[in-house]
Amino acid sequence: MAEALTITLRQLQAFLAVAASGSFTRAAEQLHVTQAGLSAMVRELETQLDCQLFERTTRQVELTPAAHHLRPVAERSVNELRDVVAELRQQGTASQQRLRVGCTPLIAASVMPLVLQQMQTTNEALQLELFDAERQHLVRALHDGELDVALGAFFERMAGLRRETVLPSELMLVQAEPSVHKSLPWQAVHEVPLITLPPENPLQRLVDRCLGPDHARSRQAVRHLETVLALVAAGHGQAVVPSFARLASQYSELSWIPLRPRVACDYQALTRAGARPGKALQLFLTTFRSVCEPQLRPTVE
């Protein structure tokens, strides 16, 4: 009698993430697990299949013939299971629909109350559930089928997920004092101390790449974008942040100065690849854009 397989969804997700990124390190970051945990899942899958899936060297990871054979089957299985789970969770009474939306905290607190109000006005039958969390938690919840859509600034392609820009945005210098500048070159930022996010934050990594290695005048690093803006508003320094942060009305009166050359940092909708976008999701994204775009139009091209 053949030995029963106990392959898990997380093992397949780990395999597909490594196959797509070509790196255990990047795959672990995408799945928001430790590299040791990711490696353990891949080893367990290889043990189940009794074959090696990756050729590991010091510089790269290559798929073995067995991995090439497994990959399309794994992709199809994961996508089909996600679709079925999403459909089952959305089933309810004929008069009620449910949409589970994940959103980063700054936008959740500033924009989502008005979006929810408008959604209830136009579609009383829709039950919209809001989950506010940092990007990494949103990605994990979406991977696990706990969300229908996640909103945030996502900086890397992730296996099994699809990105769509909902708000074009750019990096800007923000300060409390009025500014006479319509825009500034990035070189001008080298002359001011900055309030920043931690260096490992993906947004801060983007900012640091734009500033280059010569900028070392950071006054303070804090963990949340809301804290950065609050410190700027209180006069404790300046910061480079995405223009979509202006949606927080309490910070809209700060000086928001575009930087040259323009560096995109779009606010995006993340959904599961292969999932069919329903009418509820389309209505939500349309409403979300209609609420946000008038506030961003003066500063985002």
C-alpha cells in the first residue's frame, strides 16, 4: 500500500515562492516567515516527494527537473484551492454579500470611514469587513485566504498574488514650515536632517536608494509612518514620504514638496492571482478611488 502524502498548502506556497524568486531569502521575505522556517518547509516537501527540488549554490538557486515538473501542478492546485476557499467564504444568504478588505493603518483611519459610508449608501446588501494592519500582516492574511483584497504600498512581486495600482503616488519631502519651492532636486534633501522609518522597512529602503550613501543626517528613526508625520507636524524635522500619506487630513496642511526626478511609490490593491474579481470588489475599488483622487490631484501627476 502506497504511503499517504501529507503535503500542505504552506509547503506548496514555499516551493512556489522560491521557484519564482530564485532565492530562499527573497521568498522568506515575501511570505513573511524566517528563512529557517521556509527551508524547513521545502525540506519537508522534498522528503514527501523523495526528490530534490532545488540546486543550491552560494550565488543562486536553480530548479531541478523534478521542480519544473511539479511547478505547474503546484500553481494550479494552490490557485484552485484559494478560489474554492474564497467562493465558500463568500457564500451566504442571497440578500447579503461580504468583502474582506485589508488596509494599512494610516489610510484605514483617514479614508476608510468615508469609503465605508459611501459603500453602505450605494449597496446596503454588502457587508464590508475592514482589517487594519501593516503590509506584512496583510500579505500573510491574503495568502491564507483571510482577505479578498489588501491595500498598501507593495514593493516586490509575490508568487500567487497580483498587484494593481489604485492611487498613483510619488515620494515627496514633507515639512511643517511653508515652502517657496514648487519642487526640489533629490540633492537638496542631503542638506536637511530627516525623520525616517527603520532601515529594513521597504519604503525606507526605496528612499535610501534615492538619497544614496552620502546622506547620513537622519535625526530619528521610528517604526510607523503615522509617527513620522506626527513628528514632522510638531516641528521635529522633515521626512521623505509617499504623497498618498496626504490623505490623512490632519497632515494635509504640511508643505508637500515634489522631488526631482519623480520616484513612484504607488498605493496598490493586492489580490490572489487567478481569482475572479467580483462586482463587490470592483465597486469598492471604484469608490475608494473616487474618495481619494480629489485630495491627491493637486500634487500627483
